[in-house]
Amino acid sequence: MSVMPVVLWTDGLVFLLLALIGAFVLYASRHEHMRAPWRRVVRSRVGVATIVVLGFYVVVGLLDTVHFRLALDRQGDNGAETRYSPEVLSLLDLALSGLRERQEKTYSAPFATHLFVKEAIEQPDGTLLRDYPRLEYGGAHLEDPARQRGFDIAWRAAWGALQGLVIWVVLAAGILWLIARSRGETSAATRAAILAGRTPIPWRTALIMLGIMLVLSAIAGELALKYHILGTDKVGEDVFYQTLKSIRTGLLIGTLTTLVMLPAAVLLGIMAGYFRGWVDDVIQYLYTTLNSIPGVLLIAAAILLLQVYMSNHADDFASLVERADLRLLFLVLILGVTSWTGLCRLLRGEALKLREVDYVQASTALGVGHFTLIGRHILPNVMHIVLITLVLDFSGLVLAEAVLSYINIGVDPTMNSWGNMINSARLELARDPVVWWSLTAAFVFMFALVLAANLFADVVRDAFDPRLKGAR
Amino acid sequence: MSSDVLLEVSGLTTLLGDAARPVRVVDGIDLEIRRGETFVLLGESGCGKSMTALSLMRLLPPSGRVAAGAVRLAGTDLLRLTEAEMRQVRGGRMAMIFQEPQTSLNPVMSVGDQIAEAVRVHEGGSRDRTPARVVELMRAVGIPDPARRVDEYPHQLSGGMKQRIMIAMALAGDPQLLIADEPTTALDVTIQAQVLRLLKDLQAKTGMAVLLITHDLGVVAETADRLAVMYAGQILETATTDAFFAAPAHPYSRKLMESLPGADKRSARLAVIPGRVPHLDQAFVGCRFAERCYAVMPRCRDQAPVWRDLETGQGVRCHLWDQAGGQPEGLTRGVGDAAAAPETALEGAPDPEAAVAPMLQVRDLKVHFPIHDGVFRRVVGQVRAVDGLTFDLTPGRTLALVGESGCGKTTAGKGILQLTTPTGGSIRYLDAELVGLGHRRMRPFRKDLQIIFQDPYAAMNPRMLVGDLIGEGLQALGIERSRAARMRRVAELLDLVGMDSDAVDRYPHEFSGGQRQRICIARALAVEPKLIVCDEPTSALDISVQAQILNLLKDLQDRLGLAYLFITHDISVVAYLAHEVAVMYLGRVVECGRVDEILDDPRHPYTRALLSAVPVIDRAKRRRVIRLEGDMPSPSNPPSGCYFHPRCPDAVAACALSYPEETRLSTTRLVHCLRV
């Protein structure tokens, strides 16, 4: 099956971000002063556990970032140009095509076999009965749902758990073999060391966490084949699918925003602190002014402007996905514009301090030029602040997306995001009986991501904080 | 006799760090401190002095613990007390003052409240008497006008005053023993003399014993009754002060004394102790000093020396004393060695009387920092850090810029290199005027003028390899463009300053303070300068390491014909290294001339007071300390007339009217004083 790759704007930025991270890893691995704190990160138990959790999120997000258009079935096979479907799909969509396509009519509760609302059902004898109709897909394989459902779910969960365990054992054995080889030991010795928790990197914690995540994913995957494990929404779409699709949006807002604001914050911050004088004045006035405009106002204005533009130039967008993507990009940009001031202020203070340090004075005395000096002496010595700020900001931005979407100035309403899910839950919560699962699903996934990111940020902060070196 | 002993420490062992690989910071020390005496614990940094004091107070950091031994304070074993009982002892029977008065006081509490806190803890009950007691304590430590000072905050007081407040707090509980951990290291010599005097007076009045921890042999000579020399967690020697300075029993003590710079050693190299203090996380087999000892014997390396009491009342831990009777011959070996190697420092230098054109002429240099205030940040005043500095520097010679902290000597050094922009005056290097040159136009002169900083830890970017650090100037000034040639040159430079060339691929933090200072010197030398501004290059180093660096600087001057502008507050270093001296007070030179003229016959009252405050080992050379009242005035608001007149013991009415013109006493000598 031939495909046409589609690179959306945000995809491109994600790839750029990956390239930058790759370059940074390469740089860090060659410099002991960068390697040492990261070593402290991976040697902390909280650090590795959160890395595993974040890893699952990142994998889902990346799968959802590779976009393409599938070829339509060829009508005439000779010479005719292949025609592609107008629908832009991602690898994740493909992997979850079952979930995506099994659409019900409207709301249904998690693991339900019947719809959540009564409908008039035509009986075989022609009479109409108002009852909860059977779902088209959810639990459709059961003949007598009331009796079989509990057992079926338990059995499938167990089967999923078993699959998860098998995958885990295979993976763990592979990792074990790799560790044993790099340490030059027998596998048995390495296994004993890991089990006793004697390895410098807490592999025991990492593997347990990996096991938990794998088993949970396998159970969810197995159950999702036959049920809507988190129910369906108003138009009958699977909530589990929506939640997984929202991961990309959350991650993107959290990471791309910092990517966008980083050059401005770092450059202006260091320049203000290093050159002082009128440069400092200009930059300070710039960010104080920007800081005193309410961020939400700025974001709302920018998004509304974009909306007007998009409705006037509807032809410029090939698909709904591209439209939504542009709006996401715009949101990222405008969030970047409003959020660089904090880091800039921090860096200005640090640069003010560093420019008086003896080694900066010494290289001034040696005639080193201003920009070489900044690149060689100041930038590497503020890098830890940049890193700490990035990881601390991440969770704040993920939450900001939810808030902005809730007040309708966030991402496009057609785009899957936790904010949009929460926004639609506003009406659902007012219903009687309450539709609680959209909100809960969004909450649980977002909570897990933000909690992991916050814990990870704490570990990174501690590892990079020079004052905590050797403490504990 | 035994009732005379106040504190008895036996076999005290303190471990630091995790149990698997503990660092034995204090390793079985025995001490006795008698009532009313001053006992000094002497040693270089990292030898466990402070840890001993903290162990006595049971104030060790969380990772530290006392593993063995007993500490008896007048019969009570302190190590067996509960924490609640110990709190009564701390500050009550035993009090401590720390090195850094700045950080030991709470900046948001008035000093009166802080003293009152200590008073209440130990006197309890009668609260209405507390204010009176606070004033009484402040008067006891010599704070003028205590009733008014009670409400002041630490930032309103000078360093010496803060240390006095700390002492007042320590005295609140009428301690029997006062532990002073380097109480004067952070202070200027004139203030140091005040504080040491105060401690002596208090001791005479209250009869308390003082355990003084220091690395300064001069302070030891002036204050101690008895002393112990500490090295690598052990005590190597105990003696009475007189016996110690007459004939130190341990090779280490002997070398320490020889490595002190001074005028009498000018023509010779200073003795150095090779190597560095060993790490304490290892198990020692032989003598801990064996690796660095000049009198080392085979048995020193595999047999730990035992403690030996000598007839003179001294005690020593050294194999040299194993043979009974008399002074061992090995001890004196090597003492003459250093002096025997004649150096040509003075002879090699250009004759001062010969008319050599000065290479650097500084005239009326001013560096003022504006004080901004208000909404529009208007300039409301100037901090006159350097206020009319004038001197000449001839090639191949050393001019020492001497003064207390805050007198503007560091700013002057930076101003000459245009690292701080001068406000006025003129700096002529050869035929060019440096004042007013921008970043770019200054570049041609960067090659000739270099700087070495005080703190070798802050002077190197921790993120760069040593090779890149030293090669930075070569690259920036385009002297060696290819990396290979640069690295070759770096290796030569490392060799020149006495370091292995494998240092190139290492980071600065892997080196000790002395090695780092060598690297800094190599960096300055890389561009082949003619003049180096040395900004207190040895004041952050231990005595033995200081000797190595001073020797190196002297060698380099002889070999490369460098001129040094040597900024320092340490008179003994000046006496050893400098050819000319300029004494600074509040941004101006008050007196300048040849080193022997100034040191032997100071004419300005400030120079006289400064020199008299320097602790001297040799009792015969000791001068009567001229006590200066008060502190140096703020450079933002200098006094009228002669800047020194408010503190000057010889001031007359005319001194307050105008700044005295220079008085030329000889061809080389200038003084700014009306009374000369």
C-alpha cells in the first residue's frame, strides 16, 4: 500500500526538536560537567521511574506525529495517477484503526454493552419499545451480556496481563543481557545485582515500572478490542482513542513552546546582563511591558485574529487537520511570546553575576571578543538554569492548554486535546445521570503526565543545582 | 595539676561520609587545655582543625560522627550527655565563635536582640534584666556607645564590629572555654590586632580558657601559651609557644616556619613542602607526613610513629626522636639547603638608582562608581574606590600595592587593565595612553598586560579543559592559530610553571588550590606579557603552597624580566618579594618608596599603625601595636582634608583642612602627611 507522507508544521518542529535533543545529547556525552548531573538523574529511583512513564507518553506522541495520506484503491491500474485519500492519518491512527472506526451512536458508559440513553427500538414483531439498545461494537460478541460480561472482562484482562508479562519478560531479558555484556559479567550475577538493588542505576525500579506500564497497556489493549473501556462521547467516538490522541497535543504544547521561546529568552537575557547599559534598559523595558499585559488577553487576541484569517482564506487549507495544526502552531507561538520573560529575567540576573566573575575578567584581559566570551564562558554556565526552567515549565504549559481550551481560545475544537475533552464535559456534567467518563479519562491521563513531569523536574533540578552537590 | 586541666580530650576520632568509605577527619587526638590559658591548634586547611572544634561542641554536620574517644570538660564527659544536656553546655560552659562574622549573624535581627537571645537562653528567668546585660556585654567587647548600637542591624556594622558582637554572644553564658575558629582570618590586620587584644583582655578578666584555631604562625606567636600542630587528622607536636619557636621538634613544623616569607629571606628561595596534604579516606601505614618529609627514613613509610614526650615539655610524633637523648641530627638536615642556594633576585634586577624609564606611569587615576537612587535612577553620589592614585612601575621590578580591604587596591589593578573603566586620570603604558580606550582599541595592549586573581577557584571556567583555558589568549589574540601549535605552546607553559603536561585534558576542579594558581599563572604567561597585575595571588593558599607560588613568581621575574604590580595586604609577602611599596588608604597612596625604606622606617602614621599590627614571630622585632580607633570611613563619603585624620593618633587641626601635598623625602620616597 503506497502512502504519501505529510509533514505538518508542528511535525516539522517536532523533528527539529528531536534533532536538537540529539545534538545536545551528543554534546553532553562529551562534556563531563553535563554528563555528571544526568548521571545523577538516572541514578535516582524517582528519576528512572518517571523516565519510563514519560517514555510511554513520548512514544504515543511520536507515533501520532508521523502523518501521511493513504492511497485510495486504484480504479484503473495502468498509467493512471495514484489518488490519495484526503484524510491525513498518523501511525497511531493506523494502530488504533479499530478504535477509530468502531463508532457508536452516542454516549455509552465504560465497558457498557448498551447505549447510555433510551431509544425506540423496533421489535421483530413490529412494535416499538423504548429501551437501551445494544451497542454496535462494545461487547457485541456476547450473547447474554448481563450474565457473561463480568466473566468475559475478567478473562480478557487476565489474558492481556499474561501478554503484557510475556512482553515484559522478553524485554527485561534483553536489557539484562545488554547490561551483563557492558559490565562484563554473567547474566546470573547481573540479575542478582539488579534484584538486590546494587546496580548504580536503579534497574530494579526501572524494570518494575516498565512491567507495570506494559501490563496495564496490554490489558487495556486486549479489552479495547471488544469494549469501549473508557466509554464513548456524545457522537459515539471512543473516549480511550480520544485520550490517546490528546497526548500529542499536550506534549507539543509543553515542548514546542519552550523551543520557540528559548532563543529569545537566552539571547536577550544574557545580552541584558552582560552588556548592561542601554541594551539592558531596552530589554528590561521590553519584558516588563510584555509581562504587564495579561497573557490570556494576548492569546485570545491572537487566536481570534487567526480565526478570522482562516475563515477568510478557507481555500488555503487542504484538510481539517492542517487547519487545526496551524492553530496549534499559533497557540504555541503566542504562549512562547508570553512565557519567555521569566527565563529571560533569571538569565539576566545570572549573567550580571557571571560577568564580574574572575574567569570572565581574565578572558576580557586576554582580549577575547564579546560574543566568543558569551558563548564560551557565560552560556555553558547558565545552561543548568535553562534546563531546570524547561522541565519545570513543561507541566505548567500542559495545564495551560487545558485551561485555554476550556475557555475556547485554545486548540481547534476539532483537535483532540484534554482541554477540549474537559470543555465538552462541562455540558455532560450537567446531565442527569451524569456522564463522568470523558472528564475522568482526561483527568487521569493528564494527571499521570503532569505528575511524572513534575517529579522528573524535581530530580533534574536537584541534580543540576550546584548548591546541592554532594548533599543528601 | 589535674584540677588545673579544664578540657581533656583523649583518642577523639571523627568520621565523615558514608560508612563504607569513611573519611577520618580527626584520628585519635589527645589534648589538654588548662584553665585560663590560650591553646592554639595550628594547621593547614583540610587537616581537621575545624572538625576537631565541631566534635568538641558536638556540632558535626549530619554525615559526621564521633567514632571513639572521650571529651571531658572539668570532669563531665561531653560525648555521653544527652542533646538536651549538651545544649546547656554549648554557649554555657563552652562557647564558640566562627571565622565569618558576616554569615554568623542573622541579617534581619538587630544585634541587641541577637545578644539578648543568647543571654535569655543561659540566664532564663529575669527578663527585665536582659537589656542591661546586653549593654554590659557590648561594653565588655569594646563596642563604643553600646546603648545606641543595640538597635542596629548587622549590615550597619563593620567586619570587626560584627566579630565583636559574635564574641559578646559567646560571652553571654560566662563560658569556661571559648573556642575561636579562625576568628580573625576574614579581618584586616589592624582589626585583627584589635580582636586579638580583646580576646586577651577578656581572658585576663574572666579567667576563661581559649582554644584558638588558626593557620597563621604570627597569630600563634602573639597569643598562644601552648599549641598543637595538626596534620592530616593527627597531632604531630605539642609545645609551649616559646619552646616551639625556639626549636620546633617535628620536621613539618620546622618547614612551616621556613616557608614563611619575610625580609630576611629576600635573597633566598623559600622552603617549600613538596606535595600536598594526603586524602584522609585511606588507611595510613606509616607516618602521614612521610611523603613530604625531607628527613624521611625507610621505617617512616611502614611504621607509624608513636607519641613521645620530650624532656623540654614538648611532645612529638616522629621517628627521628626514637633514639634517646639530645636533638636528632636528621632534623636539622635540609634546613640550610634552601638558604645555601643563592639567588640573584636583587642583583639581577635593574639598579633602582639607574635611570630606567618607567614602563607604566599612573597619574591621578580615579575610578568612581556612581550611586543611583530614586525612580529615575539619578546619580546621587559616587563611591570613590580609587581617588587619585599615582605611581610608576619600571620593567623587571615589583611594586607592591599595600592596604586594607576596601582601600581600592583591587579596583586600581582592574582599572589599569581597563577591566573597570577609570573615571579620570592617566595611565601611560610605554608611550600610549590607556585611559579611554574601548574594548577593541585596547586589544593590542592585552598581550602585554595580564592579571592573576586571588581566588584560583573562581578564576577558571569550570566547564573548560585546562588546555583550552591556557590557550584562550593565544587563540583570542591570534598568536597561535592552529590548535596543534597552541597545544604545543600550552605544554611548554605548563612545564614553565612546574606542572605535568597531561593536565591539558583535565578540568580545573581536579587540581588543588596551588596547582590551580599555577595554571592561572600559565594562562597569564601564555601571551608573553611584560607586566602582570597580581591581585593577592597567595592569600587563598596555605603557607607551604604560598611559598611555592612566591618562589615561582620570583623565578619567572628573573627569567622573563616581568614587572609585577603586586596587590596584597600581607606585609611579609611584601618584604619578601617587592622592590617598591605603595601604601594605599581610601583610594590614595599615602606613602611610597623602596621596600627597605618603608618597612624599616615608616613615616606616615597609617603605615606605622599598619606595620605595627602585623603579628610577628620574633619577640625581639615586635613593635608596640599602635591601635587605630574605629574603622576605615566609607569611600562614598571620605573625610575632609587628610583622609586618615579622624583615626590618626598624631592629627592636628590643620589635617582636617586640606589633603596634604606630597613630601619628597628622597629620590625614591614620597609621603603625604603634614607632620613629616
